[in-house]
Amino acid sequence: MASRVTGAAAASCATDAAAASRVTGTAVASCATDSAPPDRPLPDVGETARSLALCVAEILTGAREVDTIARWITEEVHRHLQQRAAIAARARSVSRRSQHRAVIRVGGVVLDASRGDVVEAAVVVHTRSHARAVAIRLEARQGRWRATAIGVL
């Protein structure tokens, strides 16, 4: 379920999409308003999962703030990621690792869409030293995919 965006909201959405594109290299999701009628399909769920997994890996390595993806996650996921980021930051400070920005590459994406408005994704994220799996539950809300659960293995 998607929504059409017109007028001032369209200008705001264009600005948001451009900002998301500059930050992640691809737009994470399209902009929508609550009151507009649904007439557009949802954004590509694979690209959304891929972009969110990259953002989560960047958050855990300290290269990105959780607030930069607040629009695409629920409040519960936001709190969870802030806790994980704080733990990871403490671990980095204790181990005295170098402060170089991690090189992160997104690998395979596996999607399970048993219901049309809910998709579960598993995304492999590679750094120089190891690979991690990011599990994401995406739900269609207000014309875009929104992460309602995220786990990093």
C-alpha cells in the first residue's frame, strides 16, 4: 500500500530522498503521507533490506548515528539499536582498536514474503575481518517498508 505525494509534501519528500541518497548511496524508501490515496506500489523490498542492513552495520561500527534511519524503523527498534551501538562503542574504546572507518560490503539478501505486507529478510554484511547476518522484519506502513525488528548475528 503506497500513497501519492503532492504539493509541499512532494518537495519535502524530494529533499528527504536526496538526503537519503547522499547518505546511503541509494534511497532507502520512498516518501508518503498518511492522507494520500494509495496508487503506487511499495518500494523494492530487497533494496530496502539491503540499505537498512548496511546502515545497521555502519551504526554498530560507529560510522553512523541511529537517528539517521529513524524514519525507517519503529521506536522499539530505535531503542534496541541505540543500546547495541552503545555496547559496541564501549567495546571499541576498551579494546583500543584503531579509529579507522570500517569497510563494509553487503552480500546476499534472502527474502521471505509469506504475507504481502510483511517480509522477513536475511542480509549478509561483510567487513574486513568477518561477516555478520542481519535479520530484518519489514512491514508495509503508510506506503513504505518499516523495520519492526532487527537482529544482528
